[in-house]
Amino acid sequence: MYKNKAADGENNLCGQKVREIRKQLPEKTSQRKLADMLQLEGLDLDKNAVQRIESGKRFVTDIELKVLAKVLGVSYQELLDR
């Protein structure tokens, strides 16, 4: 039977990478600031949603993945690689 979770039990593949890249951005970027940046791109996520994505507790849609990659300045593949 197919399961909608990663091998480690998380609900997404990109959360850990989102956190790593966010923390490496030149200007200090909090989860709240990342949520604000995403909202400026038309993706309505708040700080709590970013926190749940980074912790692997929230699923990420392809639309969200596209905007996350754009805002973080990386490719989709980079977000999906562990």
C-alpha cells in the first residue's frame, strides 16, 4: 500500500532543506520573514505554516514548492534533494 509520507515519517521532502537554505540567506531570515516573502509572491502562508513545513509536519503542494524555490533562489530539485 502506498503511503503519503517520506521514509522517515515526515509529510514532505523539502522541509529540512527549506530550513537550511533559509538560515544560510545573507540577510537574517526568520520563519515570519520567509512567510512575508512568500505572501509577497502570492502564496498565503503564515509563520506557523512555515514552521510546520520545516518540521515535516505539513504537506507541501507543487504550487507551494514552486514559490518556495523562487523566494529562496534555488531550483525545485535542490529543495527535494536530501
